[in-house]
Amino acid sequence: MTSISAFNPANTIASLLDPTATNTLTTKPGNSSEASPLSPSTLVTLGAMTPVQSIYSMLDGSASPVWETSSNNAISSLMGINFSALSGAQQFEGLGAALLNQIGSFGNSFSQSVMLAGANASPTAIANAQSQLHSSAANEITLDVTTKSGAKVEVTLDSDTNGLAVRVDVTNGTLSATDKTALARLSNGFQSAIDGLTEEPPTINLGGLMQFDSSDISSIDFQASVQGATGTQTVDLHADTQKRSLSASGPDGTIKLNIDMSNLMIIGSAQQQAAAIQSYLQQFDNEQSRGHGNVALMSMFDSAFSELNSNYPVGPTSADFNASSALPDTAQSMLTGLADFTASVAQTPVSSNSLKPKETDTFDYEVSQSTETESDRANLSIDQHQSSHLSASFHTALQGMQLALGDTPQSQNYNYYQIDDFASSNAQVAFRKGELVKATLDHSAAQSTYKQQYVQGLLMQNIELPPETQSFSKNMLYLLDQLPTSAQPATGTPPASSASADQAEAISQQVNRFVGLQVNPSDVLFAGKQD
């Protein structure tokens, strides 16, 4: 622990503002110190104030900033600027990327904190406060990375009303040059994830973390707890080569997502995946509109679904096909191309009618995909099931009026809806002795709506609207028989076919457009009439 006198912010911050300056990383005893040129991307301008003035402008004379160590390096410099100019989780600006770039360059453990301490604070009290800042601050960010070499890296950022702390710990070995490069490549993704959570309202921005190179990194774990204007937002993410999981909770509600990537056989091309994701996002938008879901929460759900379903590990191609590794193109066109998943979003119930608090506005949505495959050298069968369920309730205004629920009967003019919707699809494909013998698609969707109408507090309607249900079943064998099977389960030899490459692509797209889940009965009816 050193006071401000032992760490000269004028020199440190001035060097940060000079892109030609070189900063020295001072680490814990036993670790080496090396030079680190500061990236111009971390430059911050504080107007006409000098670096020293910017720090002391926040002090009232009874407290002064105290540093954990006297390290004169780029990280400490950036911390000094953020601590003086920003507050709360905003103080993490640029720090996540800077820490990964430092560890990517040097591979050394590092710990630093800055906090305000009263003039009469004892060294013991300051040490205890520094320890507490590192372990239980109001805002906490943690990134754990396990490399292929077995080394484990933990990066933590903590901030409170009175302090800012960072730490990097490397355990279970040392970092190779390849490890350092892989970590540095994660820096922008890490910072983007942090920045998203410090926005108002918070956003999910995990796409950059999903781009980790699985040949160098075994797994990543990202945890965050950030205080916002309306409450605390938490995120818990895990990703490795087999699975990805996300749990997010905040004032608006909760999101859960699990991706199972263990069955590489069903994962399609990037183009097919993008089409499936876009189709799902359209269904999510339809459900949000029908159920009057929270817009910010559904935006987070959309982002989480898109980003966790991006950058899958590369699977085998049909050219390498055997019955345990990859699918022939005829079968792949019947699937979404996505890994199996379960996903849910649950809005925090809101009692918007003070006279009837049990009439809550709710939105709970679940969606999933599961695939069963059975195969041997000559036979292959695939059954892919998609399903969704929406349960929601909400208030709307009467026609020609505004919704203004209050404490008087005269304000009780509204409709109260409760809806319960289901949708499902099933794709079945089978090969027997190398020949395609089955290719069917089944879709169904059902919507149930219950409505209560009140006029000046009097119940005028209490009805269940006629349910809407539609379904269809299609045999796609006649179309798929026209495709050149790029590899057969039995021999690996494609059969004779008159279809050109362009024709084959057109047929595959024609089949695949029926695959996506449809949550609206009218869309199911329309699709069922198409050829």
C-alpha cells in the first residue's frame, strides 16, 4: 500500500496522454518488469484540467487517493483517469482490453487498486478496505480463461463508490507465446461485453468472446454484476468446444440459454445458420408483439441467442462423410443447421393496476431444438424437433381511449388479456442401405386468448376467444430425390443425378425454407399451401 505521494499521478497520467511514452509494468515480487508502449486507443482527454487537477478536483481535503502498489504503468495510469473522471461501472472503460493486452504481452500476474481514504485512516483499515474492494465491490467483472496448455488466467475488475481495483492471476502453469496472442485477441470482445453491461439500459454483447480460437483456448467463463439506474444486472457465461450456457438476470427479467455443440453432424454451413437465426429472430419479434413483452429484455434475448449461436467449432463436411461424422446434403437441407439448444426469457411481473394488483403484466417464453440421430455404416436416421411456448398477460386501452389505470373506478377502463401459445415442428430423415427413404416435415401452431374488458371498473366481457390452430405435414422426398447426394452412408459414392449445382442449391433452399419454426397459425397455414 502506498499513498498518493508514493505514486505520482502527474507523471503517470501525463505519460498515458503521450502516445510516444513508454510505461513500465511493475508486478508482484518474483515477476519480471518489462516495458509496455501505450496504445493510442486508450487516450482520454480531460479538457483544460491537468492530470493532477483532475484527480484532486474530486477531493474535499479530508480524503486522498491511496494506491495498492506504486506501479508506474499504463494500467495504473488508465485507472487514475477513470477513477477521477468516471463513476461506478463506467470506471471499467478500456480496462478490460488493457488488462488482456498486458497479460498477452507479458504473461505476468498483476494487482492494483486506487481508493479514497480519510486522513486519519490507519494502514490496517486501508489494507482491509483494499481487500474488500477486490472481493466484494458493488460492480464486479470476472473473466476466466483456460488455455489448451492448461494455464488458467483470471481477470477481475471491481469498482465501488470509493474505489477501483483490477487483478490478473495466472495459475496452473505459465503462458506460452501462443497463449498470450490468443488472450490479446480476446481483448476487444472482453471490453465490448463490459461496455454493453454498463450502458443504460444494459445490453448483451458477447459476440466477441465467442470468437475465441478453440485450438488455443479450452474454455472461457465471464461473470458480471453491474449496478444500473434501476437495479443490478448479472451475467454468467460459459463457453467451450462442446457447450455454451448463459444466465442473465436484471430488473426487467431473466434470460437462460444453453447450446449443445457435441453433435457436429447436425451443424450446417454459415449461410444455413444465418438463415435459421434470422428466422428465429423473426419469431421472437412476433412473440414479443403478441405478448407485449418488455422491449429491452427481448433485445437482450435476441442478442444472446444470435451471439451464442455464432462461431461454432468447425464440423466435418459431407465430403468426409461416414455415418458417424457428417450428413449428406440431402439430409442437411431438412435441418436448421443450428446446434441443439434450450432458451427462455421471463419478464419480471409488473402490477400496473393498483386496484387489482393480482392482474400482473407477465411474459414467459421458452423455445428449444433437440435432435436424435442413429447411424451405422449403411443406415442413418435423424429426428429434429423444435418447440416453443408463450405465456403472457397484459393490459391494453379500450378503443378510442388511453390507458391510465389509477386508484378510482373511473380510471378502470381497459382490456386484460391472457394468452397461451404453443408451436412445434418435426423433421425426419432416414437412409436405408445408402438410399434416402424418408423425408417429412410436420408443423403445428396454436394460440389461445382469454379477454376481460372493464368499463369504469365494471366487468363487461369475460370471454375466451376462439382458439387458432393450424398444422401441416409435407413429404419432401420427391424434392430431395432430385439432389445429388454428395456422399452416401454405405459407399461414399454419389448417385447419378441430372441436377446441376445451381439446381441443387435451389432445391436445398426450397426445402430448407419450410424447416424453421412458425409460431403464428396463419403462417403455418400459408406454408402448408406452398409447394
